[in-house]
Amino acid sequence: MSSTRRTAIVAGVLFLVTEIAAIGGLALYRPLLHDAGYVLGPGADTQVFLGALCELVLALAVTGTGAVLYPVLRGRGEGAAVGYVCGRLLEAAVILVGIVSVLSVVTLRARAQGATGADGASLVTAGQALVAFHDWTFLFGPNFVLGANTLVLAGLMYTSRLVPRPLAVLGLVGGTLICASAAAVLFGIYEQVSVVGSLAALPVFAWEVTLAVRLLVKGFDEGAGSGSGSGSGVGDRAAGAAVPALPAV
């Protein structure tokens, strides 16, 4: 098995892990995110801890996709490849900040046992502020930054033909829609977790799952060109020609 084929398999697995971990984390966080008085209630701390673990796995897998794909992408556009790696690191960092805010609510609940009156009201307010902080990290990390990263990766895949162009177009559409949806949520047009928000996220979800399956089953296209696609001068074409084509898979 060639190193490029192994890269495709690892990347495919990591993309699937990101989807599973993201869905699992959001589902497990539900009691905390949707209960305004969570800090004074019975809580579901074990469930929230599992959600935090899912999101930690998500952050690691997100970082891993950038690192694993970089050796393949850099010959097709080094600047864009570096940007993709940095973007995935930023996305993971925002996710980690969101994890800390959620776990802070659990800590607050543990210290709020027996609190009543004004103290209880203050703790509820603090808990709601931390949840709001998490919601903003969810908007900027797995939405704005994810959308930008998707556009970069799909653009590289489209110009280099590492995967079939219809698949790359799905990524371009998905990245654009998720960014537009995040902007709509930012300006209060609709809620992030809503029917419209979910529909806007479907194309980027389909892109990542389809890309993962493609990489696992067939890998990168063996006839893909190696030009960077990031410039248009003679020097760019010469530099692209100097990069060897992918080995057959």
C-alpha cells in the first residue's frame, strides 16, 4: 500500500470521527444547554462529561485532518494547504474553549448545592452566561471557521482533481451555505439549532461524509494533476510541473 493510499484512509477515518463526535457531543450536552436552571437542578453531569469527551475527540480529529492531508495538498497549492492546517487548528481551539465553558457550568452546579434566594439567582445567571459563551463558540468554530476550511479544502480538491469535481462542488456549496447560515444566526434571523439551521448544515455534512467514504474506498484520483492552482503565471506552471504526480492507487 502506497503512502498516499494510507493517507487517504487515515483522512477518511478522521472525517468520519469528526461527524460522529460532533453529533454525539451536541446530543449529550442537551440537558445542560436547554435547562436554564441546570446549576440548581439534579443535573446530568456524567452525560455532560461524556459530551465533553466527544468534543475533545472532535478537536483532535479536526486537527488530525489538517495534519494528515497537508503532505498531499501542499503540492497542489502550498499557501492554501498551510491555510487549511491553520484553519483546522483554529477550529479545534474554539471547540476546546467551548468545552471549558460547559465544564465550568458543571463545576458551578457542584458548588451551588443548597443555594437559595439571591445566591441561587446569581448562580443561575452565571450558568446561563457560560452556556451563552458555549453557543457563541459553537457558532464561530463548527460554523464560520468550518465553512472557511471547507471552502479551502474543496477548492484545492476541485483545482487539483484529487477527487471527482462534483464532490468538490458539493464541498464548495456546503462551505458557502454554512458560512451564510452562521451570518444569519449572528444577526438574529433564526436560531442556530433550528430547522433552517439544520438544513443549511446538511450539504457540509454530506460533503464530509461522502469525502470520507470516497477516501476510504478509492483514495485520491490516480490521474490527478499536480499543479498548485494557486497562481497563474509561467513560474507557477513550472513549479507545478516539478511536483511528481500521485502514485496509482
